[in-house]
Amino acid sequence: MTARAGVVGFRGYSGAELVAILDRHPKVEPWLLEHRTDAGEKPRPQNAKTYPRVPCSAEVVRKERLAVVFLATPPEVSMELAPAMLEAGAKVVDLSGAFRLRTADNYANWYKEQHTQPELLAEAVYGLPEFYRQHISKARLVANPGCYPTAASLAIRPLVASAAADRSAGIVCDAKSGVSGAGRKPSLKTSFCEVTENFSAYSILNHRHVPEVLMNCGLDEKEFSFVAHLLPLDRGILETVYFRLSPGVDEATLASVYEKWYGHEPFVRLYEPGQVPDLHAVRRTNFCDIGLRADPKTGRGVVVAAIDNLVKGAAGQAVQNMNLMLGYPETEGLL
Amino acid sequence: MTARAGVVGFRGYSGAELVAILDRHPKVEPWLLEHRTDAGEKPRPQNAKTYPRVPCSAEVVRKERLAVVFLATPPEVSMELAPAMLEAGAKVVDLSGAFRLRTADNYANWYKEQHTQPELLAEAVYGLPEFYRQHISKARLVANPGCYPTAASLAIRPLVASAAADRSAGIVCDAKSGVSGAGRKPSLKTSFCEVTENFSAYSILNHRHVPEVLMNCGLDEKEFSFVAHLLPLDRGILETVYFRLSPGVDEATLASVYEKWYGHEPFVRLYEPGQVPDLHAVRRTNFCDIGLRADPKTGRGVVVAAIDNLVKGAAGQAVQNMNLMLGYPETEGLL
Amino acid sequence: MTARAGVVGFRGYSGAELVAILDRHPKVEPWLLEHRTDAGEKPRPQNAKTYPRVPCSAEVVRKERLAVVFLATPPEVSMELAPAMLEAGAKVVDLSGAFRLRTADNYANWYKEQHTQPELLAEAVYGLPEFYRQHISKARLVANPGCYPTAASLAIRPLVASAAADRSAGIVCDAKSGVSGAGRKPSLKTSFCEVTENFSAYSILNHRHVPEVLMNCGLDEKEFSFVAHLLPLDRGILETVYFRLSPGVDEATLASVYEKWYGHEPFVRLYEPGQVPDLHAVRRTNFCDIGLRADPKTGRGVVVAAIDNLVKGAAGQAVQNMNLMLGYPETEGLL
Amino acid sequence: MTARAGVVGFRGYSGAELVAILDRHPKVEPWLLEHRTDAGEKPRPQNAKTYPRVPCSAEVVRKERLAVVFLATPPEVSMELAPAMLEAGAKVVDLSGAFRLRTADNYANWYKEQHTQPELLAEAVYGLPEFYRQHISKARLVANPGCYPTAASLAIRPLVASAAADRSAGIVCDAKSGVSGAGRKPSLKTSFCEVTENFSAYSILNHRHVPEVLMNCGLDEKEFSFVAHLLPLDRGILETVYFRLSPGVDEATLASVYEKWYGHEPFVRLYEPGQVPDLHAVRRTNFCDIGLRADPKTGRGVVVAAIDNLVKGAAGQAVQNMNLMLGYPETEGLL
């Protein structure tokens, strides 16, 4: 029998992607949970597929025995809904930033508002399966990582952990994202005429995703520079990581470090020297593709990582986490 | 009376841009110089503007008294044509990489072919007016800078010269360019379906534009990392420069450094703290827009520079150089 | 001395285009008229060009002696502002639909609201210079045509007037526009992620621009079919017109009909048989490009017309009208 | 046991799409058949999925017992390969135009070259399952329809067959396609810089897909006008069909006509009045979405049809045909 998986925020880009992935998943059935403004729209075309659609409430979740609820909602809504969903017996995967940082102080510092659920914050497990698989499989509440930190952490952690990079010189992450990362709410910034044939930097050195990367990679903020950029395309994130090679490190060393970290990972694909990922390679997949380059003559190294921000950077990773939490094979519905 | 300015390679993107700029220039008249495959095409529509069109030969250049010839051609063609054009009495602005580096050895090292005109290479002046205005105004042969090095050098040189950046930690330049930078010749890489909704890195740590930046900024190759990326848009380059702040440097210091370097430059526009350039701001202009950010708490700094690769990165700067070489006001036809 | 030209709605796409065109116009100086929400924004970058900026009121217009005021505003705002601006002594070019139709009833029928200025409606002159040049030059109030009707009317009127088309079989106009035609106000429909890699039809057989075409071409609504489509690009309109050839009409006949109508027009360019306009050809120009095709074997004909919706379809044509109204050469500032 | 399905031309856009669809198909296994220039490329990334890859020859096809061979090749290559593949015991689905028309004369007329396999041409079945399902299921050789005719025929045939349209006034089909329809071979026409922010008409009244539509809909060439246009996007075709309503036909009549034709079709989706398909709705699906509009007051009607040119317009429909030819459920692998 299939489990029921509720989705709050199913009209947003991440939420809609979640529903599409869950629809293909052999072991679960997507249920749409209507919250506030999610008034019923007519399906288009008339014979389009539809899903069970119920109000988002603890009563409904308990009565319908939803096994898991995905919150594809803003942080303040996630903080409001998570406790009720958990109490109604569902496991929760939250796609917002509400439960990603470890302390309420750190949250207040980066998100500029008080955290209203500090106990849940303490309980939540950070949902990057490649690093925290064991904890995730036992968690009630998983904080799905930010899109930028997913690619950045997978790219940088092996460098730091293996000391292949000389972190004293600083590690730079230049990140570029498609527009869907900004959500579906209309704004001038994401209007077609403002974005097409344009490219811009934003959140220079102060993006709220930075603390996630520091946490995952064990870096100090003085060792890390991050700038986000907006690409004139729908979906995809590519990050270019720059670092100084530690003495004696060459391309073969780098390759073996990443092979050791990710050789058996189902959703990380390594490129051979001379090959580099691009966004087409990861589009609509749950893969994080990684390419490496080292130039021992100048002592400089570069790692390029690419993901689909709506899949490995959001909905796909959320389902990967759900698979772990419900005891399904980790890749179920994702290949 | 207007001077005649010949354009070789007028069918390419840079060449066509040159013709358009020269057409608006009050003191010159564009002449199309047909070289090899530039067979006559019918103008479209029938009443479109046309220009004098003659074979590209020393005889024609001499007889028609062209004051200047622009070579919007590949390096090997520029090496072939430059001597003849100079001998025919024209000044030459070469938009290729043929005459940008200082020695034939360095050229052979980066361009993987022998330089056939080492004496002219020695004579050529590098045409970045903001740095080399005096030399340009006396030159017969000017090497128009590469598109990437134009933005990179304008962004980085003040940092190095003022020691605002701690170069021992390395300077990173993450560069992104529109597709017109790759030229007009059809290739799979620049095909619409390969580029749209895509983004990729290329020439990782070994782009042939690197030595120009090193030369302009006085950097050693161990101090500089450069990766080029292909944006899914027509025109524009945005470069994000990362560095460690020297002790005591904050945003006000940075601002005053750049103000000193560029406060009187007609084609460099500085942004106030908190404002950042984007590609729309420089589209179809000869401006290089520069934004600054320093975070003394972490000791990190960022400079963002934006240009139109076909204007300040090619045809516009070529005309700026021509203005200097022919004794016209530097901004003539460019504002 | 230059005349002062006020622009209301200068933050919209048409308004901004107007300011840019007026800035290049040798005989006028743009003044920004702040209406309601047009609060002062800081220019970006700091040394960007700025213009006189004053409140939009009859007092200011009278005191500063503005010669003309452009209303790049919604119809209801235009109806409100036009009388005051006229009374303050300025001529008015309205870019909205407020004064394009001939009667208040027809307006109410298509715009679904009452017209509040029926006398001005009766006085207003429809501003398509190629057809109504004489009236425009004497007008106080000119209704600038809609973007779609500009291309459609220029393409269709010669067909009807010359009887080259057999109108009894109906004339079809399939129209495609870039996103800037929808204005700058953020909406889901014009969000990047909804538009990129998408294409859609809208206002099928009931677009409010239809009555302008009927009026200009002398067609009955039973003889005309019009569907608008949204292109995933910034600016440009291309319309494909289908009709049945009248007996004896071939490509040469068609060509001579259009040559007679437009051979001396400065802003209409005709293509030779086999050549067809596209949006790049008219981008950022005030031209309407027209291509023709007739197939006597099947008795079918096609006319393709292309304009830049923000120039010939809005701001450029508005300046063309202003030139006529103020007695300047019609092409001043537009070539 | 799964059947083996060979793909010739697997590097092209249609061929690659075919391999991807076959890969998801539970009953077949894709085999790559190398023809001429299909030299082996290294997979990217290193752990990417690979498929059996063998030379394209009758011997291999016979020995490996391929059940079906798809020819995603130019017409002249298809004419060369089809006989050999059939003789080797495989059924053949040809995606080119080689076997779509009924006579060698008609082929020569539209394709401007002689047909070299007139007997096979006579035997071939036109592969539009919604119209010719029974014949396809018994065929050895199926000619997969052109992308434009697929949408056009599905949109127009019910109009003609039911006499809901007054064909004496002519039927107009304005067709717009994404760039992948032009194939993967680099050309200036499909270069990014030429296509982005552009839109153009081509093959005006003489596209070689026209005879397929005439054949499928029973129209005479005097009754049909067709113009193709190039959209600045990757994949998708939208066609807008204009016609005069026969007396007494209204929107309800139209809806019931299409409901009767397509109500039970798995791959045609009908929209309710007021709703219209767009390209996002059909992207990466095998659906043809159809919207209807009738305006009895003016006697005009419009049908809008949308498909993904690489799926329902090529690879998806080819697999739909294969399902019929091999006795599988028609929707297998396609939903």
C-alpha cells in the first residue's frame, strides 16, 4: 500500500516539482494540503491528472494518516505549521530556511526575525543525505538544505576535510542560479523583461545561505567568500569554487579525494579531468555533477558543481530525505 | 571633412558593431573592406543604408586615403594584413589577440602558434585608454584589448596599485560572457538549443586572456585565478572579483581608491555602496560600470565590473582608441 | 532654444523609451512629471544622466511652459490628466487607449468602462502619421495608436484600399508580441519562469486593439480575425496577414501597391520578394518593415509586418507625432 | 524479455529524445546504431548511463535480432537504410520525410529530388495513430509524420470532416516552432545570437510539410494557407488555425465535434472554452493540447493546438507507432 505524502505550498515552483516527483514515486501518493490562499483552481486541460486536495490542518493529517508532510512554504509559515503536523503524527520535511541553522540566535542573526520554535530547531536534522544519512533516517523533522548550500557543501567539504585546499588563503564560491530559485511570487526582479539578456550579482558577501555552508564544511566566515548571481534561465545552479592547492596536491590527488567521498553516492557524478558539468547535464535530475581542475604550476585549483535548484536543490532532495525517513530505498522515484 | 575608416571583418559581430558606431560618429565615414569571403550580399530591406564597399588591399587603402583601418579578424589574418595597411598610410586598430602580448614567445605560449610579425608586436601599443592614453595617441598600431581583460583590468588594477587588496592571498576573477563573444561562425557550442537554459564554465585556469590581465595589473600568475563562463544571452560581460582586504581597508577606503582612479574617466561609472551594476545598465554603451563591497569583519572584498563585450569590450573601445589616434575628443561618437 | 517635453509614466517601459528618445532629440528636452507613486529614486550609477523632475500638475506645466506632455499611463489616468494638461497650454500625446476610438459607446464596449471625457474623445486625432499626417499636425490632442494596430493597419490598409485582397474571404492577422507590450507591472503572466521557453495565444478574437484596425482599414468585424500571442522575448511585434488574392493579382501587383503607398515614407521599409522582415531588423528603430508574398497558383497571399512595439508601436511613434504637432521635421531624433 | 530497438541518428535532437524515451519504456531496450560519422564519444560524466552501441548494418540488425529500427536521419539516408533494415527482419519507423507522401511524383515536387524507393513509398503507412491506427499496427514500415502536420492535422481534420468550417473561405494555419525543429547541425540561422530576442517567418506558403496536411485533412491546396515561424525557444510547436464557421456552428457545436473525435484519445487533451493551451503544458509530453473558440456574431472560429515537436512531433509519436507495430499498449512508456 502506498503512503500518503502531503504537500503544503503546492502552487509554488518547489511545491509543484514535489508533486510531480511524488506522482512518479511507486510507494507514495501526493496529497495537496490547501493553506490559506490555495483556493481551488480548475485543472487545465479538463482531463489533466488531479490529486486528493484537502485543507491543511492537524485534524485532516491525523484522520487521513498522512505519513509525511512537506512544507514548501516561507520560514514563518513553516514555523507555524511544523509543530501541528508533527503532533498529528506525520513526519515533516521543511523546504524553508526555518530549521536549517543550529541556534535561534544564529537564525535571528541571518533571517532578521525571532525563531518561534527553538525546541524544534534543536531537534531538526539537516537533510543533506550525502553527509548526514544516518541522522536523517531517524528524524521526525528534517530541514531540507538551501539550494546554494547543497552544491557548495558537496563541492567544498572534501577539499576542507582532506586538507587538499589551503584554507588559510580563503575559499571563494561564485554561485549562479536560475530564476525559479526566487520563487513564484511576481516581482519586478523576476519579471521577464528585467531578466532576459541580463545578469546580475546580489547578496554580495551576506547571503543567508552562507551559514549553512560554513556549518557543513567546518569553515570560519573569514575563510569563505560567497556571491550569488541571477541567470536568465528557469532552473539550475552552477557554482565555481576557487582555492589554493595545498603543497603536493595535483589533479590526480583531487580526483582521488572526491572519488573516496562520492564514488558510491547515487546522486553525485564525478567528471574526468578536462570535462566540466553544465546545467543541461543536471536539468530535471537529482544529480550533483562535479568537475575538478588543478594547476600545480600556479598552485591554484577549481571545482565546478552543478545541480537543478528545484530537484537536488529542493524537491528531489526532499524526496531523498523522505525515502530515508520512511525506510524506502534512497533513490526510489528519483532515477 | 570626415575621415575614412575602413573595417575588415564587417560581417562579424564586432565588425558590424564597429560599422554602426562609426556611422553615428560625426567625424568619420565607415568603408567596408572586403577580404576573401566577404562577397557582396544584397542589403535587406531594399532601402537600407549602405556604405562604400571596396576590396581590402594596400592599393585601395592608399588611393582612397583611409585614415584608419580596423581589423576585426582572427589573429592570423591580422598579422597578415596589419603591415600592408600600415604601409599604405593608414593607422591600424586590431581587434584580435595578435598584437596584445609583449613578446613573440609569450604569444606562442598562449596562442599555440608562431608570431609572424615580431617587430610590429614590439611596436604595437595596448589600447586600454584609461591606462595608456598617452601612448595610444602617438601609436600607428593599437592592439585593442580582449573583452574579458578590459573589465578585469579596470576592476583589479586599482586594488593592486593601491595595495587595498592583500595579493598574497590571491585574486579571483569569475567572468561570465554573452554568446556574441564567441564570434559569428556557427558551431555546436553557440547553437541556440545548446545555449538556452544552459550555463557552463570553460577555459578553466588557462584562458588566453589571462596574460593581458597579469600585464595590466602587475600580477604574477600565481596570484591570479580566472575562469570564463558562457551566459545564455547575446551581449555583456560581468566579472566578479574576490580578494582579501589589506589591514585597515574598508568600503570607504575602496571607494576613494576607485574615485581617484576613475573619478574623471568618461567611460567608467562607479556605483555607491549597496548598488551593483548589471548587464542591462551597460548594454549598447561604452561604459564599464563598477560596484564595490568590503566586509571588514571577515576581511573580504568584492568588486563587480560590467561591460558590453561588443562595445567597451571591442568596437566601442576601438573607436575610443581611434579618437585618440586621430586627435578627436576621446568620447566622440560614443555617448 | 529647445522645447520642454513632459513625460508622465516615465518609469514604465514606454515612458522610459520616450525619455531615451527625447534625450537624443536635438530640439526638445525631456522633463519627468511625477504622478502619484513616482517617488524619487536615486540614480544608478551615481554619475548617470538625470533630467528635470517635477510634480505632474497643471500649475507646473503652465509655469515651466512645457510644449508637450506625453501620457504613458493607463486609460483612466490619461482621461484624468489630459484635460488639465491641455488647459495648461501643452499639447498632449496620449499613449493609452483612452482617445483612440471615435465614440464613447465604442470605448465602453471594448474597454468595459465609461469614457469620462467624451468631448476630448471627439476632438482627439488618431496618431498614425502614415495615414493621418495632416490632421495630426493641427491637433492639440493625439491618440497614439496601439502597438498591434500600428503594424496591422500599415500591413492591411493597402490591401483593402487597392482591392488586391478579396475581403469577402476574410483577412486574418496572426500577431505576436514581446513581453514589454504587457507593461512593467509585475504579474505572474509576465514572470520570467512563466514566459521563458513558452509561447501562448491570448485575447482570441476579442482583443481591444481590433476596433482600431477596423477603423484604419475600413473593414467590417466579420471580415477580420485577430489573435494575439506572447513571445518569449523583450521587444518586437511581428504580424502575419493572410488573405485571398483578388483575380489577376500577383507578387508584382502587390509590390507596386505597397510601393505606391509607402515608397516615400521615411519609416516604412519594403522588402523585395523572397525577403522577409524579422524582429532583429526593426529592434530599437522606428521602422515598420513589410514583406510580401503572393502565390497566384493557389490564389493566396501573405504580408508580414514587423515593428519594435516600444518604438514604432509606442514611444517612437509618439515622438513622430510630436514632431508633426510642433512643426519639426517628422524624422527628427528618430533616425 | 525486452525487445531491442535500434536508433540511427542518436546524436541528433530527435534521436537523443528517442533514446531517452526508449530507456524509460518497460518493454524495449535502446541500441545505438552507428552510421558513418557517429564515431564513439566518451560518455560524460564518467558514470553516465550507456547503451549497447553497434555498427548500423543489416548483418548486425539480423544477428542481434533488433525488433525495430528508428531512422532519425535525413530523407536520403532513410531511403538508403530502410530497405536493408526491413530485409534484416526489423520493422522500421522513419522520422524523415522520405516515406510520408503517397507518390514519387509528389515527393519529387516538394523535396526537389527523385525518390529512390518508390515501392517502399507505396507500402509505407503514415504514422498518425489518431487517424490510421489500424493500418499502423499491421505495417512493416511507418512514416512518422512531420512535426507541423501532426498538430495541424489533429487541429483541422475534425473541422473539415464535420463541415463545422466553411472551407470555401479557406483555412489558415499560422505555425510557430522552437529551434530544435531545425535539427542539431550548426548553422547561422540557428545560432544563439541570431535567434535570441528574434522571431521570423519562413517557408511562406511553400513549406514541404503542407502536402501532409492536405492529405490528412482532405483539403485542396487552394483551401489552405500555411506559414512557419521560428520561436526563440528550444522545443514546442503552437499552431493557430483560423476559419469561417459554417452556418449555425457555435462554441458548443465545436466542442462536441472535437469531443467525438478525441474524447477517448489518450494523447489528445481538449480545453474547455476560455482555456487555451501553451507550450509549457505540453513540454516533454506526448500530448497534443487543443483549445477552441467560436464567435458566432462575426462567424469566425479559431483552434489552437500545441505539441512538443520532439515528442508528439517526432520521438514520442515514433514510440507510439512502435507500440502499435509490436502489439504493446499504445501508451506504454509515454505517460
